[in-house]
Amino acid sequence: MRGLSRPGLAGGIPIPDAEVQLFVKEEQADAATALLAAADARAHLEWVCPACHERNPASFETCWKCQHDLAGA
Ligand SMILES: [Zn+2]
């Protein structure tokens, strides 16, 4: 989630203060909800390491377990 930095924000600030509120017009509420759901789904994507078959969060470019580089570099 580029630009939001929610994990970093939550790290130093009490959680209730780190919560983001988004206000949209009533007629745009359904579209906004769909966008947020899509972004949330992307944030929870995982990939399986081809070397050790461990599951890694989509935000990881290197396997946390065996350090296999997903980019193959
Ligand atoms: Zn691995």
C-alpha cells in the first residue's frame, strides 16, 4: 500500500490514532467499498517459495525461510 505506510504508522502511535477514516459521497460508497476490498485482497496475497515451498506474504521479495529470491537475481 504505497503512500499509506499503515504498519509503520501503527508502530509508534496508539492503534486508535493510526486508524484511517475515509469519507466519500453516499453515491460513491459502493465503489469506494469495492476499491478497499480489492486493495485488502491484494495485501493478503501470498506466494509459495519454489525452493522450500514455504508461504510468503506478497510484500516479500525473498523467502523468509530459505532466502530464495523471487526475482531469481
Ligand atoms: Zn524458501
